[in-house]
Amino acid sequence: MIKHDVVIVGSGLAGMRAALEVCKDLDVAVLSKVYPTRSHSGAAQGGIAASLGNSEPDSWEEHFYDTVKGGDFLNDQDAVEEFVKAAPSVIYELEHLGCVFSRTPNGKIAQRSFGGHSKPRACFSADRTGHAILHALHEQLLKSAKSVKIYSEWYMHSLILDGDRCNGIVVSDIRTGAVEVMQARAVIFATGGYGRVFNITSNAFAGTADGVMSAYRAGIPIEDAEFVQYHPSGLYRQGILFSEAARGEGGYLLNGKGERFMEKYAPSRMELAPRDIVARAEQSEMDAGRGVDGKDIIHLDLRHLGKARIMERLPQIRQLGIDFIGVDCITDPLPIQPTAHYSMGGIPVDKFGQVISDAEGTPVKGFFAAGECACVSVHGANRLGTNSLLDAVVFGERAGKVALEYAKTVGHAPVNESHEKTKVLELFEEIFQQDGGECYNDIRNEMKTIMTENCGVFRDADRLKVCIETIQNLRQRYKKGKVTDKGKVFNTEVYEIIELGNMLGMAEVIATAALARNESRGGHHRTDFPKRDDQNFLKHSLVYLTDDGMEIKYKPVVITKHQPAERTY
């Protein structure tokens, strides 16, 4: 048995920031299925939000309202207030930790405009902001090597819960296949999102819902699973992200007729409307036959910005276009389409990162979560661009602080090591012994296709029912697959099969929650219920796993300052 004071699962911004907080006083393990600097946080491009007011006057109150309005008033406003108030100090702290931000001519941190924000408040490092912050935090973590042990390329299988207390996790070393129990006084999940359940997604291959689903199987609900954000500018057919920074710098969106069509959908904000509105506008244009060359393509046109500005502010976007499709955005427009990008839902937590198990806020002692796998909920039904990196750092720090305080007050609880290991060893054995005729890759591709087509930008009851029925059928077929590699050393195939099991479960949760919400709000748009329904659905969904299948309950939204109003741009 491996023993640490605090175990953090995930090595992106939330996980690393939590580790830096905890390692001041305790022995910490950071466990990640990839090497830390390969975490998906590094793919974030456009910026991190804060009301610094470096280009024009700004305030936390304006950031607060923009966030709540952007989230279609489903945000918990007590959490949002603390979130936006913390933002400026977070930016300065990152700067002092070594994060290199782009600068204004007078040396201040540069800020650009972003969708849904009324002021330029995206602090950025060209178009590699997540990369810059991730590496700065990783360097600080390496400095703390005496009190932090990093387990790279280890996989987390399950939570160890005893009643209402978390006592550790069960893990395996991907390199050797060895299964271990990791005993801890406190566990922090920072395991990211689940975009890989969709066919067109900007998410890294690691975004397979591992953390959320292990909490779900342990009896903890998933909050607001139906709210999945589609980013307007994914590379055509591949989903690779072209940052919103491109539009923040002044890029145009053009349909097949060469029209800047956002004038019809959000005349005051145009290309800088919130992501859900822009993604729906693009999909509407394509569905109406106004895509480029009659295909599901919209053009992102940056040519008018000029080579110098593109090379200074958007070098990665240019390189991605050249590398993946042979298009140079200096001379030609980029072909894009909406891509599944971010999960607003996740493991329910309070504004300190403490995991809660019900609508009454009952804490799961010793269990904390932060980042995209958690639902605070500061994003409500739709996240504004650049609020995700802020979410990861703010609540990563908070989860680290409360985990540290908690772990100091308790010892290691006894764990039945053989019992916990046996459950995971049986899972491996079950996969190795299956000798069916189903191909796991076919199952994965069918899941992604049905989720993108039936549970994507637009949804309706009939398509969602087909989606759920198809996923349930795929889950049955999953039990009849066959693994080809039966070795233990670096058997990536068996881990991909386990991840596929998690994704199939998550896909069913998303579609089931979407079918139950008979309204349109933020990233969830029902064509059969096109209006927002505050009377019946101004509430968070909680999906539980029961012996009889899924059960959906609800809890109220925390409203403090801003009453729901019509959302126009």
C-alpha cells in the first residue's frame, strides 16, 4: 500500500495549483495518466480573465454580471462573486511565479477582448496562455520535490469511500500494470472534462470522464451534465481549437456567401457574442445551406489583421492551420465548425472545493475537486471564454487550502487493501477474459457519432431518445468485446477500453439529463423547447446512479444580486 497525506489526481492547472498549496505542510502525491506538462490545460490558448483595467476601466462587478449573464443566470452567484474578486490577485501571483504575459507598450499585462465580456479582460501570453501558466506552475512544483511526489502515467480507477469519508484511491501503474491502493487523509480530483464522448471535439485524448465517473459510481451525483459547450471555431472535421483570441483580435466569421452573418444573431457583439450563441449561429447557417462550398464549414477570416499582428498575437493558430490543413491564415481564411469544448457540469462542490453529495450540501469528508471535473457552479449554463483558466487556478488553490486544513485534523483511516484491489483486478480480468466479436473501436466511433449528431448544438426529445437507446445498446455490446494485447507492460489498449467504459456511462448521463431539461438555456438548446423556462428549470440537475438506473433530482440556484433577465447581445 502507498501512503501519502494528500493525493491529487490530475496535473493540469487545478491539480498543480492545489499541490502548491498543500505541499507547504504535508506530504503530497500528484497522480496523472499523462506527464504533467502534457495535461490538457496546456492547450488553452486565448487568455485568463481578470478585471485589471489595463486597457480601459473595469471592475469585478462588471466581470460578475458578464459571467452571470453569459451563464444564462444558472450560475451560483455567491461563488461567482468570490471567483471574480479573486481574479486580479491570481494574475499577479502567476506573474510572480514566473508566468510570462504579453505586455502593453507601457509594460502592463496586455488584455484583449473575448466573447461575452463587456471589457477587454483576457490576460494572455500570445495564443499560448495555458501552456505558459502550466509550465510556470510545473517549475514551482519541481522546486517542491521534497514534499511532492509526481506519479506520471498512473491511472486512477476508483475512490475508496467509507460511509461519508474518502480514504484514498485505487490506482495502477500504466508502465507495469501493477494495481496499488493509495491511502490518503484527503483526495483532490482535478481530472478535467469529458469532451472525447463527442466526434468533433477540441479536447485532448485524456478527456474521458475518469474522475467524474469514479465519483458517480461511488454514489456522488453529477451536476448539470446536460450543459456542454460547443466552441465556435474548431478546425473542420478535426475539432482542433482555433482560439477565440482570433475573434478577440478582430477576426471575422463568414458564411458561404462571404457574409458576416453574426449581424443577424448578435448585432451588438457580432463575433464576440458568448460561445453558445455563436456556435448556434454557425450551425444555423450551415443547416440552412449557407456553409462554405455547401459543406459544414464556416470561414474564420484573419487576413485583414496583417502578418505582423498575426505573428505577434496568434502565432500558434497560424501554425496549426499550416500543419493540419495546409492553410496559412495570413493569406487564406480557415475552415471551421463548432467543436465540443467544455463541460459546465461535473462533481458538485461548494465554493471552497469541498465535494457535496446532495442538494442539502452534505460534505463527503476528505474529498475535494476543482477545475473542469467540478461544478461550483461559476459558469452556469455557458462558460465565458478565459473564465476556465481562472476557475482552475482559483478553485485549485481553494481546494488545496481546505484539503490541507482537513488533513491536519485527521489521521489515515484503515483501508481494506485486498478488498479494494480485488475489485480493480477483477475489472482487468473481466476485460482480458472477454472473447466476443465486438470491436471496441467501432463502439467508440458509434458513440461519438450519435452524441455529436443527436446531443450536439441542437437537440430535441426524439433525437435524444434515439441517442440514449443507442448508447445503452453500445454498453451491452461493450461487454462482448475482445482485447488483442493481453500483456501487462504498457498495455495502452486495456486502458483505452476502461476509458471507453467511462465515456459510455458519461454519454448516457449527458443525454438523459438533456432529455429531462425541457427548455433551452446556455449550451443546452432544445429545438422542441426553444425558450428558457425559469419557472420550471431555474435549478441545477443532479444525476444519481441507483440500483434501478439513473435518478434525476434538482437543487436551487443561488441568486444574490442579479435576477434572471432576458439575455440579448
